[in-house]
Amino acid sequence: MITSLQNRHVKQAVRLRERRQREKQGRFLIDGGRELLRAIQAGVSILQAFVCEPLCTTDESGAALAALSASAAEVLPVSAEVFAKLAFGARAEGVLGVAALPKSRLEELPLPSRPLVAVLEGVEKPGNIGAVLRSADGARVSAVVVADGGTDLYNPNTIRASLGTIFSMPIVTASTGQTVAWLRQAGLTIFAAQTSAKLLYTAADFNRPAAIVLGSEARGLSPAWSDAGVIPVRLPMQGIADSLNVSAAAAVLFYEALRQRT
């Protein structure tokens, strides 16, 4: 039982709250029973797990604890005080994993015969990325590409907002230039969400192999998405605001594509 906050394993894990340390160590934290269970089920490499059994009171944390016992992870029992130091915010579900950062490239993304790819350009808030991933999972989006993003994918807020769907959704980061070239090479029709577009999203044909591109609320999309062959689409806005939150807009577009495809 680890009871000291100065334990080397604890101190190393706490450092993973910082992006620089995640990149340096090649590891990240998975906090919460549901998120950890989904990571294990998706085949994520769990290196260590900190466990405080008295706090494992939810069905998800109990299931995650059982899954850990069947994994190759090093399970470290800790006191409630130590777990409170490790846990993100006020959340303390009794299980927290340390996982290896996944490494993937655009060229390695598995795509079905009629893919629907989501592209997020310049979206910086981890909560927005996580919420988009949750909608993408629900609407059967094939993969998500974060282009020129301002945050790392495995920020604790991204994982939490995605409800752990980040582990089962094919996702990569790339530059905008790389993303545009890859989409064209893959033969996908590119639909770019633009407030000035003439074509309503309901009139777009998402039945074909396609990509839906969304930008940040502050800056919108870069000029790279204004090239010939890119189809601008818009969501009708009936009030005084000219756009929706990026995660809300993504959900509307993804589910319109799902409606057309089913």
C-alpha cells in the first residue's frame, strides 16, 4: 500500500497532468472507471494502475478493477489521500491508469469503403474535442483528424468529455496541408462548414465517401479549405448568433450524414 505522496511512482504520475511531461514520458493518465474500462477494452496499453479499493463504488470502477487484474498492468494499491492527489479535479472513483501514448499517422488510419471522416482545424479546447469525439462515435464517423490543433489529444479534459470514446475512435493529428492532401488522395468529397456558404447542410450529399471539416469558433477555417473542389455548407441560424459551438455544429452535421446513409 502506497501511503506517501513522495512515492516516486506517485510523483511521476502527477507530473503527467502537464502536456510537456506527457510528451516527455510518452505516457498519459486515464482517470475514471468508465474511461479506464473503455481503454482496456479498446486494447490501449495500460502500464500502471493506481487503485484505492474503498473508493471503487461504481459499477464502472468495479469492472475496470476486474479488467485490470486480467491485464499486464502493474497494479499499485494506494491510500485515499494518495488517490486524491492523483485524481483529476474532485473525481475519485478509485482507479486511475497510466497508459502509453498511442502513435499513429494519417496513412495508417483504417477506412471503410464509404468513409465519413471528421476534420477539426485549429480547435484548441480539450472539452470541445472530446465532445466532438463523443458525437462522432454515436454517428458512426469513421475517423477524426485534428489539424493544426492547439492541444494534445490525451489531455484529461479531452478524455473525460469524450466519455472514453477517444480510445475506440481512430484519431490522429496532422498539419492542415497534410490533411488536405490525404483527403484528396483518399478520394473523399470535402464539405467545409462555413457561415457564409450558400448550400444548406441538408442539401449536401453525404452518402458518398466524404469528409466534414469544422474550424474553431474564434478563427473559422483557414484559406486551405477554400480551394476548388471543397464544398462549403452552412447551418441555418435563426437568431442573433451567426454560428454554433463547434461540438454542437459537429453533432448536427454528423447526424445528418447518418440520416442520409441509413
